[in-house]
Amino acid sequence: MEYVVGLSPATKASCWSLAESAGHQGWGRMQALLGSYRWDLARPAWPAWRVGCGVGPGCGRGPDRPGLAIDETAQLKQGDATACVAPQHPGCTGKVENCVTTVFCAYVTAGGQAWVDFDVYLPQRWAKDQPRRRAAGIPDDLEFATKPQLAARQMERQLAAGLPVKWVAFDEVYGRAL
């Protein structure tokens, strides 16, 4: 829970900043959590947790008309050692850059928004390179999927989990494919 509490708009997404925001003396506990936690086991609980503890008033009940916003974010990177880094088009720079892209699904209500699902995009060059995947800790059974395919799977997971949704919004990258 301290990890989730540490995630705030004012906190830079690094283990050190998250640990400091959560009141820890050093980054070690956050690094251990992020490196060892079974996120695949936690993922099914996210929709219920989000509705239960609040995106804001109503949290999807009543006249909020809650929905899902699908988009992606990119983190620029130097070098090629970070898992899934590749030349891609991060929208913020307007050109192809070395980065890691994450497709995310945010739950949006009149009271606020919060991510309920995400997938790191696995570029083709990583999908085909088993030695590189193993060195980076990418599971052998993870297969290549386009960004729109990742978004569709996220929407399916949220609906299957019973997240109350009245609408879905996304840009043309996803609109052309979904």
C-alpha cells in the first residue's frame, strides 16, 4: 500500500522518490517490491480496488458516467539495455526516439482518474530475441502484440472484472484498429 500512496502527481516515478514519498529511509524496499512482486496476480484486483477506495465522489456509481481512457506514455532512454527499449515514436517529441512505451487504461469519473491497467509494449526486435529477453527477465510466454491489441485486452479485462463503464475514449492510433 505504501507504493500506491507514494504514487502522486508530485512524485517522480523512481524508487528513491517513491520510497521518500512513502516515508522510507532508503530506496531498497521499493526496489525489492518492484523487482519481485507478482503484478500478474495483483492485476485482477485493481478495478475493484479503484472503485472501492475512490477515484472521487461516486466512484462509478450514480450519475458520474464513468469511462475508460486508453493512451500510451513513453519514457526516453539512452542505450539498449532497458527491457523493451527500441526506436519508437513518443508523441511528446514528434520524432522517432529510443524509448520504452507503456499502453495504459485509466478509469475516469467526475471525481478524478486513475490507471487501472497497463502493459509495457514489447517491440518486435525484443519479441524475436530470446537471449536478450531472458537477460532482461521477460517471460518466454509473453508474445508480441500491437499497441491496439494491448488496449483491447485491457478493456476486456476491465469489463470482465465488472468495472462500471459507460464510455471509452482513445486517439486515432487505437481508433483505426478497435
